[in-house]
Amino acid sequence: PFQCNHYIFLASFSSLELRRPRSSVALSFCPLSYRFNWSELVPLRLWGRTLGLQTESSHFLLEGMPFRIFGGSVHYFRVPREYWEDRMLKMKACGLNTLTTYVPWNLHEPARGKFDFSRNLDLEAFLSLAAKIGLWVILRPGPYICSEWDLGGLPSWLLQDPEMQLRTTYKGFTEAVDAYFDHLMPIVVPLQYKKGGPIIAVQVENEYGSYAKDPNYMTYVKMALLSRGIVEMLMTSDNKNGLSFGFVEGGMCLWESKRDQPKMVMEYWTGWFDNWGGPHYVFDADEMVNTVASILKLGASINLYMFHGGTNFGFMSGALESDEYKSDVTSYDYDAVLTEAGDYTSKFFKLRQLFSMIIGQPLPLPPMIESKASYGAILLHQYISLWDVIPSLLQVPVKSEFPINMENLHLNDSSGQSYGYVLYETVIFGGGHLHSRDHIRDRAQVFVNTMYVGELDYNTVELSLPEGQGFRQLRLLVENRGRVNYGLALNEQRKGKFFFSWSLTVLRHVAGWSAVPDYFVGPAFFRGRLWIEHQPQDTFLKLQASPFLSHSSGNAVFLRQRHFLLYIQSLARSPVPD
């Protein structure tokens, strides 16, 4: 929190208790007694490295020279690979010298034992590009990352174990972390500073002080890093209340009460994320830059979270669960320094002016923004009902006497289903009341045969079923709206839970499409074509009010088998397809 002229600088501002003064603030940059010339302190100019990032009294040193971290967060998994370089060049043009990024375990190991570091998940390419551009890197490899990302970046297949204790030294968890680090660290280790790479520091876990269920866990993660060859400075990051619980011996906890170490704000929030049904958060640019100036005036280092937020592609958005469950939107615009599409904001130019007063050499010119195009309305001209699709699904339905959550379905090499929808079916005779007993996660559309009855969710736990003759099918189409990514409820994020089930997959080659009728019964799939006559450009997708779209149950959009948007609520960015 920043109140009047009293400032507290923490390793992270990711507590939900963040408050900023709402009074008008005049923009006035802090006078500094000296300027830093870091023209030689860039990855491609430092050869024969030996010292790395160090601390001396209240200052950072890099290769023995005074250094301050002017960082910004950009997550490679939220930005199309084609735009990585553009975002990094804009960081340099803003005056930043360090890039910070999380590493999402659940993308790199989507099924147990099957790893993916290719294409948009090519971490080595991302970090090497940062070095080429002239940015240092603080790596935040988790295994837990929070980041408004599904289950805080932990893979959902961990929850197949009914006794699983995430973020502890529980054997089932540490064995999985060890296997993951065995694949991740060989990529990271050669890119460390002392080995000629850009990584100057590595964060141990993330905000563990706000979880703190196992006093031995942070030591375990630290040793898991050191034993696999991490030699650079170790850091921890926590909010105010978690500082004393998230510290690890031998790591650097960046907080103000120790006079013999540097101060750093590891997460200065440039904006905030949005929840479905809530407002789009906007933080005043002058107020933000004045606060940054005040931090820098005290000699502290800083990391802007986020410099560029990007997009939660697919079903990867997380959720919050405090007083009530709230899922996060697809956009991770965050009201950051750059927009979701990578365009400049007033925050960028005000920060550039501020940092230029500190840095002793001219800043690079800001790159040109990417062009956008408007392609007009897309006619959804073909239609197929979900009930017509089910017989053509290749998978045999999973049958069980007892309810099965989606993580425990026998799919994907026994790794279960991580995201999306599951259709649960059973046979009923007659009508009555259906009570979920609060076991639906997170929302279910209820049907008797193909007739829509209503919805069950956290707030609605009971429905009346109509009377009828003979045996009928009770169907619940259950939607996973995102696993909680922060707080103490991580172990309870199993989704689905009801009767027999079908796992729904993306439909690529399904026969039976027909013209959209005047009247139809949902749920259904609709298909249209986007015609592009010339060079493709970025665009935005907006779902207008339409009889095709569900306003309460949500909608999903796929572009060339790539999932871009969940629900109807907001504008979605669509990068140029690959």
C-alpha cells in the first residue's frame, strides 16, 4: 500500500489487499543525484563473466558494477511467438533492462510424462531472444506460479491422487516436481549468467508465505534447483503478510527491514485482472508513474507486473474463491503498459520519460505498432446439435457406478481431462427434484432427454424435473470455468463430478452439418468462414447479441482448431493465425 508519503516496499504486491489512493496526483518525476550508464551491462557485451548478480550493502552489483533492476513481466505463453521480439524491443524502448517471466508447468507437461517445449512453449528460444535484444532475465519457474492461470500453473492430473497435497513435501507431489524439473532445468541451466546466458536470478516457488502449509517445502524447492545446476541468485517473492513465511535460507527476501540488502518491488501492479461479470479495471497512469518515481527515488529496484499481459488462450484462465467463486476472463490485458494487442498506452510514454532521466544513454526509438484489420461480420451458416454429434464421437463413454471428476476420467494416456466440458448421463423414471449438494464444478446445463431444464452452479443447487412416462435420460453438461489459482483451496479443484460421462473434444471432421434453422435446440455448434483476401493482420472478435449465443451458459470460439474465446462477455483479440 502507498499512503501519503509513507511507503512500504515489498517483494510482491500480489496480495488482494492492494489499495491505492484515489485522490488526484500531479505528475512530478524524482530528482536523482546520479545517472546509470548500463550500455555495457547487456548480455551480448559481457564476456568472461564470473560474479553475476550480487548485493553490497543496500545495492545490487552486476559483474562488480552498480546495477538496478528495472524489470517488466511478459509471459511467453500469453504472447504469440511471432510477437516476442516486438514486445521485448518495446521493453528496451521504455527503458527497462530486465524481463521476468513465469514458467507454466501445466502447459509444458499437459499429460504426465509428456513434455512440450516447442513452438509457443519454446522457453529456450524466448530466453535466447531476450539476450539478443539486450535484456536480463529473472526466471520464475515455480512449480507454482499463481498468475491468474489455471490451478496456478500446476497440472490438473496431480489431482488424480485423492490424497494429493499440492505445494508440500507430500511424496506424490515432490516426485512429480522432480520429474518436471529434470526436463526443465537442462533448458534453463545453460542460459544462466555465469554460463553466458541472460538469467541473473531465479525465484524459488511463488508467494509461498500466503500458503505456508509445510515448513520444509521451500527448502525442498531450493535444493531441487541447486541440485540441478542453478548457480545464480535465488529470490523469494511474497506479499506483506507472507514475507516471514515465504523466506528460504540462502535466498534473497526483498523487503525493507534489512538495511544491508537492496530493496526491490518484485511485483508493482500496473493494473489488475478482470473477472467474468465484473468491470474492466483501469488504473490512472499519472498516479501509477508517480508511485514508480517514488520507489525509484528511494534507490529501489522494481519489476512492473505486467509490462504486457497478453491473452489467456484456450481454457487456461484461473479463478478466485474467497467469498464466492469468480472465474477470470480470457483477456489478460491487465491495463498494463502495453495493451493486450501490444499497442502503446500513456503509461508507456510516461514511464519512458521517467526512466530516460535515470539512464545515462539515449533510449531506442519505440517500434512501430502492428497494423490491425477489420474483416466485418462473420455469418455462421452451418449448424449441428450436440445431440447429433454424440453418436459420431470416437470415444466410448466412461461408465462408473460412482461419480467421476474430469481429472480421473480414463483419457489422454490416463492423465484425465484438464479443461472444457463433460457430459454426464444417467437414466431416471418420473420427475422430482434434482439436488447437486454443491458437487457441481463449476456450472451444469441440465436436460431431460434433449429438453433444457435449467442450470446448477455454486448458487443454484436444486432444480425441479418435469414428470414423464417411462425411462428418460438425465443429462448434465458440466463446464469447468477455471481452477482457482490463489489461496488455500488448491487441493479442492477437481471438476465435474456426476454420473456417467462423455468427454467432449474439438470437432474437426464431423458429418451432418446443415443450414442454420429458424428454430433450433441447444447446445449446438455453429460454423462460419472468415475470408481474408490479402495479407492477414491482427483483429478483434466481438460476439454481438444473437439468438445463437447463450448469455448465461457461455460460448466458446475456435479459429482453425485454436481456441481463442470463452463466453460472450468481452472483446477477444485474434492474432494472425499460423
